Amino acid sequence: MKLLITGATGMAGSEVVRQAILDPGIEEIIALVRRPMEIRHPKLSAVLHSDFGNYESLTGIFKKVDACIWCLGISQLQVSRKEYEVITYDYTVAAAKAMRDANPSIHFLFLSGNKADRSEKSRVLFARLKGKAENALLQMNLKRLTIVRPDAIWPKHKNKRAPFAYKLAFPFFPLVERFTPSKIIGSVPLARAILKLIKEPGKQDTYENTELRELGI
């Protein structure tokens, strides 16, 4: 299987890359990134791309991959409201349309988030825009679409680009795991769950945190 992964330098995406490298069922990994990657492996190739609103130059890549794992994202604390909407909604929708048109059989997996609101009425920007993106993808008639909604992600590897508030929360993740495990998921189990859903698509299109925990065991 050949995979395209976005957000591959981020907390979730980088772990998906690591687990895909370990997976014998994955023969090739193409990471679509803005900057060079620290991870190196013969199965992995990084494609530098600066304009995530335009994918005309990537049609050839889209045609040859079996699936795209869309982990591109950013904390709403790190950018303006407008920038957050462009990254969370505009980039996602533009990419999915381009991939669908280039490769109608592609499996698109979208890393959304807990409490994504498909009514698009939430006062929380994250929930409203993730829900809006989910709606757009569901209406796109993609042949294969999977949406995953993790809650707090407990990273195995610290990421220097993580928001400051997230870094402050690191010491408390063991307590959350102990007392409210349904509200957290490790980056490794999440990555394993994502790869399992790519290789063996489930019967539903959306998976919540507790389901992802079970799949990632």
C-alpha cells in the first residue's frame, strides 16, 4: 500500500509516519510537507509543497497513492481566526477535491477532533470549523472517507512546535489517562488505529476517541 501523509512534521502526523514505517503492509510513504523532515527511512520520501490551496503540481502523486491521511492542522491559539479557517477548512476541502478528481478510488482519512460540531453552530471555533470540514467531505461523494475524532493526544515524542499551553499540560497526561481514560489517547495507539482503518476500512465513516483507543490496542 502507498500512503500520502500531510502534517507529517506535527505531533499526530509524525507518529503516523513512524508507525507506517514499522508496518510491513505499507510499501511507500509520501509526506507532503512545508519543511524538511527529521525522520529518515528508505520507505519515506518528503515532497516540499508551499501552497496548500493549490495542488495542480501534485496530480501525479495523487494518482499513484492508495490513501491520504490528512493530519495537517494547527492550534487555534497559534494563528488568527482567518488563518485557522484557511488551514482547517479551505486547505482540507481543496485537497480532497483535487485528490478525488485525480484518483476517484483514493481513501481519504481526515484527522478531525473531539466535539467537532456538524451543526456548525458551536461558539468554539475549533468545533465549528472541524464540523464544517467534516460536512464538506461527507457531501463530496468520496468513494472512501474516514473521519477520526481523537480527544487529547498524549504524544510519545515531544514536538517542539506544540503550543505552549499543550507543553504545560504534558505532566498531567498520566493523571488524565488514569482517571478519565476516555478523554485521552496516546499518539502511538492513535497512529495504529488510523493505519488499521486505512488498511481495513470499517463499517462507519466516523470514529470517536473511545473507538480509536480500542482499535489502537
